[in-house]
Amino acid sequence: MRTKSQAALEFIMTYGWAILVVLVAIGALAYFGVLSPDKFLPSKCTMQAGIACLDNKATATSLDVFFRNSLGYDITVTAVKAQQCTAQTGLSDGVSNSGTKQYTLTCTNSGTKYNGAFNITYTTSSDIGGLTHTNSGQITTKIE
């Protein structure tokens, strides 16, 4: 009876050491950045429903954003803001339904990734109500 329990204990200990070695190896890879998800995730630009972010590009001094109006009616863009960038305010850019528009913001980006909030403030046409709305989103992209 005693030898059976010793064999079972040795069996469990062998698997325990093997699992411990695998965990240490995964921990070392994660510590040195080999398993960093930022290297594998693509650029993304997400906005609230109604305005679609089609493309974006970040450099050390600027952020370019290209979007489409999918609200179902014409809008007038009055301001564009992004984190770490100089906001463009006082605009009066009309964007028709299904129309596209590009904005270039002056920024001070550092590092290899830009990750920040992005807001477009617009007004609807007067026959819809002429109200001011803000559509916010998030941009994550490599700095080129």
C-alpha cells in the first residue's frame, strides 16, 4: 500500500514541476515584452453610431482622421478635438449625408503608439432641429 501512494505522489510532483517550468517561461516572455498585445493588434478608430471613422494616421507632429457622415442627414462640423492635439474650433464645415471629410490636427505625439479620445462636435440642419451634438470615439494607431 505504501509504494502505491509513493508512486502517485511522484507522478503528481512530476506534473507539478512541469507546470511550474511552463508558467515561469510564460512569465519571462511576458516580462520581456515578447507577448505584448500592442505589437499584434491593428490600428483602430471607433466612433459612436452615425459617424464612421474610415482611416487615420498619426505622426510625431500631427493626427489625420478621415470620417463619413452616416447619420441620415446633413451636418455642419463646428469643432474637432483629440487628446494631445490642438483642437480645431470655430469651424463651419458642411458634410452631406454619406459625405466624407478629413481633418488634420497638430499634435505632440511621443512613443510608438497614439491612443486617445477623439470628439467631433456638429450641428444638425435647422429643419431637423439645429441642435449641437458631440460624437466621441477612440483612436489607437502606430506613430509613423
